[in-house]
Amino acid sequence: MLILEATGHYQSPIVQFLEEHQYIYIVINPLISNRLRKSQLRKVKTDAADAYLLGELYYKEEFEPYKKRGVQLLNLRYLTRQYESLSKMCVQTKLQFQAVLDQVFPAYKGVFGAMYSGISLRFLSEFPTSYSVLQTDENTLKSKMKELLSSKRGRSEDWINQRVQRPLDAAKQNLFQQTMYASHLINLKVLITLILQYQEHLTGLEQNIERCFSLRLFNYCSISALLVIRLFLA
């Protein structure tokens, strides 16, 4: 019988070794061991003292041998953690993007139905200022719009014409015809690239989470529901 204190992913190699060699072991929550350590008069923290403390806990409490969760369940937990982490980073990047856009091309908001759609971000990356839009003729804007849509489903000519007219109108109304700081344009392009990459990674994670989840429990479930379920898997 071996007694371990939970250390997150650091314990994984040890746990794997113990399971491969069919050892029986117990993993103790650090909160429990810390509570006992604080109750002692002599608060000595060494490897030997910690080992003695874990042994003492084993005889005082009734712990059950560690039961490893299934591989699919662990995969689901790791994927949802990663999804949640990337989502937070993506939100922070969008906030930074909004702050820069307000100083470069604030009238661009509303040009596309979804500000953070792929076509909206790619078009803004090509034409980040009012000046760049107004200095480009409509035919070139249409061609660029079609080019940016080449990897997506086709759009009608009317849709293309409407979407080309909107940035032209926004450029004419924009307060900043010229951008004073070149650094703003550099930051804008970098943030657009980051957002597109985050969206691509999040889409891939969504697909893997849904695949993993359908194998483990149900066939259909939203990502928001999966994140709620992750609370029970933590």
C-alpha cells in the first residue's frame, strides 16, 4: 500500500508506474494533509515529516484505494480545461482588438453582421484604415472580397456589392481618415491574426470535445453544457 499527496499532473508518471505494476495506492487531497499539519504544535516540513504525516493520516482516516477515471473521461476533462483556457485568452485578445480598432477605424463596427467572423477580420486586415478603403476602387474591393471568401461557401453578387458598399460608407464617416501611429496598425494586424488562430483552435477543440463526449455519455451536447460538466470532472 502506498500513500501519495495529490500534485496535479506531476503525479501522473508515478501513478502510471504504480498501475502498470498493479500496486494499490491512495491519493490524499492536500487540503486534508495541510489541515492535520496545521493542527500540530511542531510544524516541521521535510520529506521524512511529510511521509510520516501521510502514514498517520492513513491510520486515522478511512481512505479508499485510488480509482482512476476512464481514459475517455480524462480526455474530456483535459480538453474542456484547454477550451476554457483558450476562450479566456480569446476574450482578452478581443478586448485589446476593440481598444485598437477604436483608435484606427471605429466606424468599421457594423460593416459585417459579425465583427469577429473570418471574412470581417480578414477584410479588415487587408484594409485597416479609411484611407486604404477609399484609395481602392470598387472592382478591386469586390475581387478581394471574393478572394477572401474563396475557401468558404459561395456568395451572390448582391451580397458582395452590399458588403463592399458598407466599408466605403464607413470609411467616409470615419473620424480617423489617417492613422497617426503606425504601431496601431501593427498591433491591429497581430491581434487579428491571434483571434483567427484562437477561433481555429477553439473550433478544433469543440469537435474533439463533442466526439469524446458522445463516446462517453451522450450523442449531442452543447459546449456550454460541457463546460458545466467539467466542474464535476475537475
